[in-house]
Amino acid sequence: MLEVKEEFRQRLEKALADAGMRPSELAERTGISQSTISQYRSGYSKPKSDRLQKIAGVLGVDPAWLMGLDVQKTSYEDSGRLAELMKRYAAADDLTKAMIDKLLKDVKIDG
């Protein structure tokens, strides 16, 4: 049986840190308001399924992991590649990030 190991807010903070992403960037890339992201980070509320999928997709984590369940953070085959991409994005200058964001803006994130 799957067990809840941590609260959503704790996993969200870890995923943001691992991705080198600011909450404002997450809001921009998901289309979820900064105030709502702030409520998630404080533990005041949790996202519904559609928003959870968007957040998990942008952060590159399994939605079940993000909800605190005892599952792998990412799939085994994607974890190394994804970690490298997140590090490169985090290290990029603002112009490069803006260009990447523009390219990814219309990409559909499948859960």
C-alpha cells in the first residue's frame, strides 16, 4: 500500500529547489496565479487534479510523488536526462530562459 511520506507543500518546495525554479517562474509556466502557488507552498490549499498535472509536468516529477506518496520522483529512464535539463535551465541567463519558455509555451503537458 502506498504511504504518504511528506506533505504536498514539502514536496513542492523540494521540486522547485531541484529544478532551480522560482515560484514566480512556476506560476508563469503553468498559468496558475502566484497567489495560488503561494497558498500551495504554505499548505493552505492543495491543487486539484488538472493543476497538479500542470505543476508536475513543469517540474518534471511524478504527480503521485508531488502529493507526498512513496513513489519514485521521476521515472527511472527520464530522471538523469531531466535532472541535467533542469540544471542547464537553472544555469541559463534570462534571455535563454525566455527563449526556451517561448518555445515551450504551446507544448501540451500530458499527465
